Amino acid sequence: MTSLSDAIRDRLAGTGAEPTAGRVAEALRAEGRLLGDSEVLALSGRLHAEFAGAGPLEPLMRSPDVTDILVNGPDEVWIDAGAGLTRTPLRFPDESALRRLAQRLTAAAGRRLDDAAPYADARLPGGVRLHAVLPPIAATGTCLSLRLPRRRAFTLDELITAGTVPPAGAPVLQALIEARAAHLITGGTGSGKTTLLGTLLSMADPGERLLLVEDSAELRPDHPHVVRLETRPPNVEGAGGVVLDDLVRQALRMRPDRLVVGEVRGPEVVVLLAALNTGHEGGCGTLHANTAADVPARLEALACAAGLSREAVHSQLAAALDVVVHLTRDPPAGRRRIAEISVLRRAPDGLVGVIPALRFTADGEAITAPGAEILADRLDGRWEP
């Protein structure tokens, strides 16, 4: 069947025709082969997935639980469905089949992937984030990394059931949104930052206007008034690119009730801090950080690289951000959970530090920390330690 599929693929590719059941049957007749209706439909479905879909990865792309698909050459396909990385039995026929898929997906995103440009970072139609690397840069064969957006936002109760939000942390998160406190969701890669942020935004007052600024549209809050702005990479001539910094500035002119930066990772932090210091309450976003205590240093590095002095960064930070919600992943299963809720406070030396308010054990037990009273005050009494 593999050699027959190759023959039909080559015949259809030569005409540029879509692999419908009728065209596959016609190509089979041209090859002198006759198959039953069910076999023709199966073959056309497989060829359609290869021509227009994600090939062997198509079933994984459609799974509602899969968030990441990682391909390490034609013989290794891994997924993350919420319980850590798991190897699947999926295989590609050979390296050339995997390379064709990587190049076609990259081309669908308007980017180039070939020997002259052996790696690409792009967003596919529908919001899937793609990264691809070709040999010989990837020594074991073509590597594909696909980050799938959530179809919908989880409710707070669902995150509690999943163990991401400890029961004692739910009232704090509810108060955080009601008090319109500026906050960051922090954690490592794949720790659930975007998922939690989408849930919190779904809890915002329906009368509020949410302006979401993202590299790729991953946030899916269940809210009636959402405006999304998304970056755009430059074209092949290097022109036409739109970066987060530009979009944050545009969002401020669009009457936001809440300004949301999907991931703070560049010079847009300067505009965001300035906005949060000029009456834009309830702003929020995500930030990569190993611990909550690392947040001031991470923001300092980003803002100083964008031209702010260290003193200016900490001065704005002290007035702009109220709360840090830090997520972690527990080995070995990789369960995502809130590990700490902290507040930011400026020290006598002028530098902003992180003071833990609540810590949560792996079992969900809440441990009150020194910043609890400060947190209660910043939440306007909507939560008491």
C-alpha cells in the first residue's frame, strides 16, 4: 500500500489536484488498480492529510488534550497531553516524508524552510505555533515542535479539579480579578501560564473590554468583549513585520479596560510598565521565570535592554505591578500547579523585591507567608489570610 500511495501521490502532485475520493479513484484506474470504496476513502483521507493537513500528525492535532507535539526525526513523535511528555507509536515513512511536511507547514505560514534557511519559527493558520529545523543542523533528522492552542478556556472549578489551582488559592484569584490588581503569571515553559491567565480573564466583569496582545493567539478567555492583536513576522524581503512593542502602543489607543500581554519577553515591557503607571488598572500577562523571586531581575534585564536605567525600571515596577502568581510542574508526571502567590515591594535601597504571601504544597495545602497582609491590603479586603 505504501508504494501505491507514493504512486498516487506523485500522480496527483503532478496535476496539483486536491486528493478527493473521485480523483484518487481516477488515479487508481490510471495505475491499473481497483480498490473498494472503503479503501479508496481511507487512501484519499491519508493523502489529504499529507497534502493539506499535518500528515501522520493529523489525529494528534485534533485531540483536545494535546498541547505539544514534538518530532525528533522520522522515528520519534512525542506529545504532552497534560501529564508530561509521552512517546507515541507514530512514525514517518522516511526522512523525506517528514521534511516535506515541515516545508509545507512552514510555507503555509508564509515562511521559508530549505537548505539556505534550515530553521523557521512561524504561526500556522488556526494559531498553532511551529518551529522546524532541518538536517544537518538537526543531527537526528528533521525536528518539528508544534504548540497547539487551547480550544477554550478552563473554568476555575476545572483547574481546581485538575490540581492546578489549590482550593485555598481560588478565593485569592477571584479577589485578584475583582480588585483589578495588576499581576503576572510566571513559570517555566509548559507550566500552564497561558491556561491560567485565560481562566482568570474569563472571570473579568462582562462589561469590561479586554485588549489581548500576543505573538500568536493562544489566549481563549470565555468573555463577551475581547479584542485580539497579533504580531506579524516580516515577509521574505524583511519588510512588513509588526512586533509586540508596536501592538501594545496601539492597544493603549483602543480604550482597554484590561491590557493583556500574552507573554512579556522584550521591549514591550517598557510600554506596559508605563501604561500600568498611568491609570490602566487590571493589566496582566505572563513571564518566563524559574521562581517568583526572579521576576524583578527578569523584568530589569528586559527593560534595561530596551533602554531604561535600572533605577527607572524599579521605580516603575514598584508602582505598576501588584501580584505574582507562580506556577511549577511536579516531576515525574509533570502536573502543573500554583506554587506561590507573592507581592512586589520596594526596599529602602530602591530595588523591588518579591515577598511570598501564600505558598502551596504539592498536596494543595496553603502556607501563609509574610506578605499575606500586604496581599490582603492590595486586594482591597476582598480576601483575608
